[in-house]
Amino acid sequence: MNTKILIFGATLVLLAACSGKKKLEPLPSDATIVAFGDSLTDGVGASAGKSYPDVLSQLSGLEVINAGVSGEVTAQGVQRLPLVLETHDPDLVILMEGGNDILRNLNQAQTKSNLSKMIEMIRLSGAEVVLIGIPEKSLFSDSAGFYEELALEHQVVFDGETMSDLLKTRSYKSDSIHLNNEGYQVLAETIYELLQEQGAL
């Protein structure tokens, strides 16, 4: 148990040490943010206008494109992302994908590879990346380990706790794997605060 605590503490220290390198550039007043992902980005379980991209747009005063496709796996996301980047030319992309890979027990090494390709595509387009981790299927799990690995390897701004916390809280869920209006509101507020902390807003 003590060893686990030490490893966890060391990880937090490492992430804190890297945080200075992961600051985001301030977004211009006419910036475009793309929220890229699956049903959690699309807003399944929310009322019209209550998805997290909708709420984030209201909070930030910026255009936030909802590029979520329900049911999508990362292999499909890799194929779809280039057109999204070309069409919207975003300043920042919030990447929250991989939940369907986890639900379908797809190979996690391949999921990680797909997400890595997406991060590289986004950066090559000139946009910055914020990565949001999705938890394993276990009720009390944190985000899958490959998300943190990606964040460290690519030095991107990363939130590995919020979705896990929300999906553990029944009052924030519309069903077993999706949020409700309140859950998406909290998600948007947390991402908004993260963007502020990291210097984008």
C-alpha cells in the first residue's frame, strides 16, 4: 500500500513539474475551439443546447464546435479528424475519445496509438490540444492509464479525473455511461476553469 502511495505521489510531482511546459497560448477573441469526441461530446443524455460544448461556448464567449459523433471508436476518429481540422481551422481542440474502445474491449495499445495520431494531427494543424481521460469500465476506476501516458509523452494539458468523478455520481448521469444536463454543466465548467488555469482564457 505504501509503495502505491509513493508511486502515486511521484506521478503527481512529475505532472506538476511538467505543468509549466504545458501552458496554453492565450486564445484570441475570435478563436475557434473544436470539441472532438464521441457521444459524451455530442451530448447524448442532455437537452438541446445543454451539451458541454454548448455550455463551454456560453461560459467562454467563444465559438465551440461540437464535433462529437455518438458511437465512434478511435479508429474512426483518426479518419474523421483531418476533415474537421480542415473545415474549422481551430485554435484549440478538446480531445475526449476512447470510451467506446474501452466499452468494446478493443486493444488498448491500438487505442493509445490512434489517440497519439490524433494529437499529432492537431498539432500539425497549428492548434493546441487539451486531452480529457475516460475511465475504465470498473465503477470506481480512474481514467485508463494510456491517457496519462499520452499526456506525458506529448506534453499536453490533461484532465484525468473529471469524467471519472462525474460517472461515479448518479445524480450527474442520464444512464450508465452518459451524463445529464447537470453533469455536462459541471464538465463544461471544469474545462473552462482548466483553460483559465493554463492561460488560454
